Amino acid sequence: MSIRRQKWIFILTLILIAAFAFTSCQKKEQKVEKVQKIQVITTLFPLYDFVKNISQDKVDAVLLLPPGVEPHSFEPKPDDIVRINKADLFIYTGPFMEPWAADILKGLDNKSLIVVDSSKDISLMGEKGKHGHDHEKKKEVHEKEHRHSHEKGHKHDHEMDPHIWLNFANAQKMVDHILEGLVKKDPTNKELYSKNAEQYKSKLNDLDQKFKETLSRCKKKIFIHAGHFAFGYLARRYGLQYVAAYGFSPDAEPSPKRLIELTKTMKKHGLKHIYYEELITPRVAETLSKETGATLLMLHGAHNLTKDEFEKGVTFISLMEENRKNLEAGLQCQ
Amino acid sequence: MSVTIISVRELSFQYNSAEVLAEVSFDVTPGDYIGLVGPNGSGKTTLIRILLGLLMPSAGTVSLFGRSSLDFREWYKVGYLSQRFMASYHHFPATVKEIVSMGLLSKKRFPKRMGSSDEMAIEKALECMDIVDIKDKLIHELSGGQQQRVFIARTIVNEPDLLILDEPTAAVDPETRERFFNLLENLNHQKRTTIILVTHDMGSIGKYASKMMYLDKRVIFYGTFEEFCRSTDMSSLFGSLSQHLICHRHE
Amino acid sequence: MEMIDFLSYGFIQRALITGFFIALLCSFLGFFLVLRRLSLIGDGLAHVTFGSVAVALFFKTFALYVSIPVVMISALGILRLIEKAKLHGDAAIGIVSSLGIAIGILLASLAGGFNIDLFSYLFGNILAISREEMILSILLSGVVFLVIIFFYHDLLSVTFDEESAKAAGVKTRRINTLLFLLTAVTVVLTMKAVGILLTSALLILPAVTSLQVSKGFKASLLISSLVGVLSVIGGIFISFWLNLPTGATIVLFNFFIFMLVFAHRRYNIKKRRLL
Ligand SMILES: [Zn+2]
């Protein structure tokens, strides 16, 4: 008996060792190629794409999220922290998108690391976009009062919408913050970076105009998203009403009432399209489509890409172009 | 008629290369009541598990009712009560009746259904062990002695031709033990049920068994009770005093 | 009025029907599994399903085609570990399930990412059940129901004491294989339909609740299925009234029933002692 058991344990250990060896080999191969370029670590795809556009190939940009991974439930692995520790620049969306960032940055011994919080100076929207700027002001007052008492607990009672990049005016501000960080680390290429950033910002501006133009000639002023509440900023910028099945992150489950409300809203407004989100099996969207006969359309939040999308060379702007076309169809724009 | 019930030839069994049984050969004829004795670790339980087809022997053959145990299918002819029946059934949600009914399973073919004749058989077995009044109780609500009666009822419910009992009276009250041995004697005398009883209880076995087998990895002794009492080998093994004690009780 | 409106939605109907059959399925199987100290097999096989989905994504095939055979083989692996290596059930389940997760994670890192979030496969949603999932759950509970009817006595005796069942000529190995394979298919299907949370909860909670009030084997089996069905159907309605996520409500409601029954039993025991 004991001999058999030992045999099993032995085989199992072998498999595990093989597995570890395998993965660590992989990682090493990746590390070899980097020579002397500035190491920039980004957390979400928009940041990654912005960095690529500003720097072209002058820096080595890394997207922390593996392809296909849902970002709201993502937590960096020890290996990721090692990468951040060795990097020159760390760019993240903001404290509400990456709540883990603050703790990890505190624990780093990388003194020369420049950290860019891309949400700096961008006013965040609160619960479902209802409170808007008022909320923001209240929050500031609030914070002054309570700064000493409970800094950490604060985040939880005032959850803010982290999806700032889906407002293209914000996206331009994010580009500015990234540029600032890049220049600080690599002043020699300042001119190139600034020129590229300006060009990219004008592209974002064009995109913004195009959205404005398209969405101004639509029959419907509301769209239903069977995903998490990611498009609040976009909806507000173009004066649309936006309803989503979940809250700010897709880890919760909608209640039956919520789903019934959604079908009622769809029927009431005569909507023939239901939007689903990227990366996650569109179960809820399919349910609502069955319930109402609506057609499925994707609304890509651009948090992260799938493996195929990466291989196809999808960009932030091309994703938003797709979104614009899908909104044009769903909102019955002429 | 006189088909041998059990026939064992040159049986041996090794476990992790340690010898547990070697060169075991013997026959059991209908109506035998065999007391199987031997020191701890002498391979009694292993032998029984091989007879029941629960273990495969390393070498040798076993036949049951004239047929090799490998293709023996008439398990309903064999009743078995393991020494582990006292194992933890603390929360098993079965009633006394449900447990006794399990004993009828070996007779059934697919699909296994219980009919009115089965109900009667169960009722009879319950009466036999005097547990009719607790038939709807859960097994874990009963005392140790009552539990054992239930398991004995399960073993005898389908009136097997061969009963194999592995230390059934360990940790049981004297009344149950007495009732149990009387029951075995009745079965043996009236129905010619063949019985193999593994026991430490040399005193009791002397009263009832017709044959003795002394096992210590090999068969040291196998013969009638009278032969056992006359055997000088056995008296040197047990000491003449305990041999006398066993044999005296028999007279 | 509100209730009729509620029942007129297709997804609610599918949730109630599928929930009913999945509850039956899981509570029947779970009853035998819990009694054999294999409570965690649902959880373990769910992790294997996770690994098998990674395999399917890696080779770009339809997940169920990979999951069902892989999880069936893993279930038999657990069975053989228990029988041959004489491991305890929990240890065997632990080995196989950690192997499943390890393979999943290994493949995820080898593939360098997927086209879908792997973890979203772990969380089916009872409000988003497809017609196919509903039909499959009805068929599968039909199969399980027939197996329990035709093999009731074998299952009872194997569950009670495997060795004496074997000595009574029960094909214990066949029965075990049947039980484990049915569990495997059930876990894959219910995982996809309602997610890991409900799957492992429905395999354990109804069974342990019925054991608190046990009046016999058959009675407990029936009570177990009753508790399972009541929890799911009740949970769906409660989640509507209180506007809560349905899966979590079902689990909490089931736990609530368990606590009620448990408290009732403790009260009775105390009363009996006082008398
Ligand atoms: Zn998001």
C-alpha cells in the first residue's frame, strides 16, 4: 500500500516540477530580448496602445494583463511585481480600476520608478453616473475632513466609475499624463514624443467629433448593455441614456428584477439591439436577446484584448470605430 | 448430494512480499460447523476474504459448491458477517428493516425488487433475532448488542447454505451471544447450514463446533473436535490446561 | 399580478424548470456522495472542468467535447485512487482537482492568453440558461432517476458497506463507476448552466439537511431531493422579491433551511435529555 502511495506522490511531484520548469523557462526566454530600452509597464490596453503611439519603438511597452483576462478581477502575480520592480515607468488607469496598485507601489524598492496615475485631474463619475460632478465636489470636502481618520475605508463607500478612457476628452488627458511620464524618464526623445502625442490626440479628437456627429442623428437616445457599467462616460458625453446589467465590474450577478427591468426598458423604447461586452461569455445578453428578439452587438470596453485581436493588430481607435458603427445600428441613426 | 462446500488447494497469499498464507489446503463438507482459530495475524481474516472472493490469492485454487470461485455466481448461498460491522455507522440514515433487507440482495437479479415473500423473510429474520419492535429505528439509535442482532439478521435473512462469521461475538452482551450461538446450532442441526466461525472465544466454540481448524499462516491442525482434543500437538501448543478447558466444555 | 408577470418571462421559466431538474439531479447524487464522504467531489471535478476548458480553448475546440470526457476520466481517476491506492476520498479528490487547476494554469501560460476570460467559464448563471442546457438537464435527471430506481438496492448496500455488498454479489465496481460517471456529467453540465457555486452547494447542502431529520434511507433520499428543489425554486422567488442575485440567494436559502432543521433537531435532543 505505502509503496503504491509513494509511487503516486512521486509521479505527481514530477509533473509539478515539470510544470514549474516549463513556465519559468518560458518567462526567461521573454526576458532575454530586452536590451537597454526603457521599460514601460501598463495595466490596461488603452494605456498600452497610447504608449505605443507616443513612443513608437523607442521604449519597451508591456501590458501586464495576459490576453483574454478580465481586468476587474485581475491581481498581479509575484512575477508581475518583479517586473514592475525592474521597470522604469509604471502607468496605471487609476485607484478605482487598479485598487491593488497603491499597496504594491508602496512595497517596491525601485527608487527610480516613475509612476503615472492616468486619472490625475480627471473628474470621476459616481454610482451609475447619477451624481456626476456634484459628487466629486462633495468627495473632496469629505476627504479633507476625514483624511486622518480612515483613508482606506473611504474608497469602498464611494465607488467611482473607473472607465475614464471611454470619454475621448479624458483619453486625451491620459495621453498628456503618459507623455509627461515618458519625457521625465527619457528627455532626449522629448520632441518625438510630444509630436506623436499631439498627432494621437488629434486622432482622438477626430474620433470624438465623429461620435458626436453620428450619435446626434439617432432615433433612439438609449442603449442597453448586458455587461458591466463601462460606458457611463461615453453615454454622458454624447447625451445618451445608458443602462447596464451589472455594476462597475462584471463579477456580480444580476438579480431577476434587474433583468426584467432591462427587457421592459428594451420593449418600451423599441430597441432591436442588445450590446454585450468583450472577453466574457455573453450569457446574459443571449438571455435578453431571447426574451426580446433583439440582435446581439458588441460594445468593446477596450480594457483588454483577446489573443486573436492582438494578433490581428487591433488598436484602441479601431475598437472605438467598431463601437461607433454598432451604436449607429443599435440606436437607429440615419 | 455430498458436493463439497469449499475446496481449497495449495492456496498462498503474499502482501507486499510478506507471507500471509502458505500451502493452505482443506475441504468443507455440508453440515460442517468449523471453529477457525489461531493467533493474531495468523491469516484467518485473509483466508475468509479470499473464500468470499474479496481478495485474489497469489497462488492456488478455491472452489465453492463445486465451482471455481472465479466464476462462482451464486453468492446468495453464502452469508457473511464481517468483524467490522461495528465500524462507524454513526450517521447512516438506514432503518433496521432496510439493513436486514440488504441481506436479500444476493438472491436478486436485475432489476432488484423486493416483493411480499421478501417482506416475510425479513419479518422472520427479525423475529429470529427478537428485534421486530425496533424494525423502524435507525441503526445508530441502537445499542451495540442490538446493532449486532440486526447484522446477524441481515446475514441469515436469505437462509444461506454456508455462513461465514468473522468474530461476531466480540464486544457483545452475554445474552446476545447466547442467543446467537443457539441460533447457529439450530441452523446447523435443522437446516444443515454449513458454518465457519472465526473466534477468539475458545470456551464457547468448544460447546458447538464439530470441527476445528488451527491456522498460523499454514493449516497447523484441521479435524474433528475429538481429534483436536486428543491431539498432542495441540496440547503442547495451547498447554494441556486450556486444551482440557475447551474439550471439557464439549462433553 | 406582479407574480404572473414574473412567470411570463422565458428566462424565469427556464430557470425554474432547469433549476428543478438540476436540484433533483444534484441532491440525488449528492446524497450518495455525502454518505460516502465524497462531499467535495463536486468542487474537485469543477476544478477539473476549469482545466479542461483551458485545454479546449488551447486546441480551439468546443468546450463540452473536451470537458465531458476529461472530467469523466478524472472521476474514474479519483475512484481508482480510492480503490487501488487506498487513499481517503478527500485526498484523492484533492490530488485530481489540483492537477486539473495546474493543467489549466499551465496551458493558460503556454497559450500566452486566450480569446475569452477563463474564469468566466466557472460562473454560469441560473438566469441565463439556454434551451439546450435545459433539455440536457431534463434528460440527465431522467437518466439519474432511472439509475436510482433500478439500482436502488445496490446503491444502498454499496453506500452502507462496500465490502459486505461485494460479498453479497453486488457488482460494486460497476455501481461505483456508474455513480462517478454520472457525477462527472452532472458537474460539467450544472457548472455550465448555473456555475460552480450552485453546483457544489447543491451536491452537499440538501444531503446534509436530510441527514439531520433522517427517518430511513429511502426517506432521507426523498427529503434530500425535496430540500434541493425547495431551495432552488424558493431561492428564485426570494431573489425576485428581495431583488438579489439568484445563485447566491439559492445557496443562502438552502443554508437557512439546513440551520432550521439543525436547530429543530438540537432542540429535540435537549428536550429528550430533560425528560
Ligand atoms: Zn470595466
